[in-house]
Amino acid sequence: MAAVALALASGCKKLAEHPGEHPEHPAPGDKKSSGQGSLGKDQLVKEYSAAIQDYVESRQKGGALPIEDVGGKAFSVKGPLRLARIHTDKIIRYKDDIYFACSDFEEPRGRTYDLDFFMDRTPSGWRMQKLLLHKIDGKLQMTYKDNEPVPLGG
């Protein structure tokens, strides 16, 4: 995925498509909580990828996947959505025990969705914290500023 970053005057805050990458993606949290935590990278990728797939499949049984925009407005994407790709290279420990991953989905009519998953790991498994709409058909719907999701132009 191409990085989209706006370079502002020196000393200004950087905008990013996702946290942590140019800073397109969220960055790992502070040094105390950065990286994969107690999970090895392979185990994290395997568990988190399965959690994303399970979450989407379980929510689509009702015919739609509930998502929210960065302003908290809830809406649904009518299924079925096909998981095209989980950006496993971007699965990170975002803050405390919350992890982040970006995933691409396609619907049968050809529309594509880039969704940002934020989940925490509990003793009983992965739990969704928030699922944000990042792009529709490659067009940004939100970005990141100071490692937090913000509306475009925010």
C-alpha cells in the first residue's frame, strides 16, 4: 500500500494514512508496550489474522459488517465481503494491550474497503475495540495524527 504522508512545516504534527509508517499506520506504543508484547511475531500474525477472519465471518452472518467512521458514526457494509489481504507486516502492539492491523476487503460488485482493526488480547481470546473505515476504493476516509485516527483535514 502506498504511503500517503503530508509533510508540513518543521515542528508541525505529521499526518499519516495509518499509525506508525511514514507515519501512515499507527506506531507501536511507548517502549514499555511496543512490539509484539509477550507474543512472538509468528504467533501474533497467526492469532491476529485468525481473529480478524473470525470477527468478519461472525458479523457477516447477519448480512452486514458493522463499521464506524473516525467520527464515531456507525454504518454497515452489506456482505458478503471477501478478505483480500491482512497486512501482516503492519500488525503491531498499538497501545497497552491493544493491537492494530490493516486489512483489505472486496465485495462482489468490485468495491474495495480498507479497514483498520484495533483489538485487545484477553484470556478468552481477541476482543474488538474498534473497527474503522480507512478507505473505500482506494480513497482515504480518514488518516492518523499523533498516532490517533482523525478525519481528513483534521
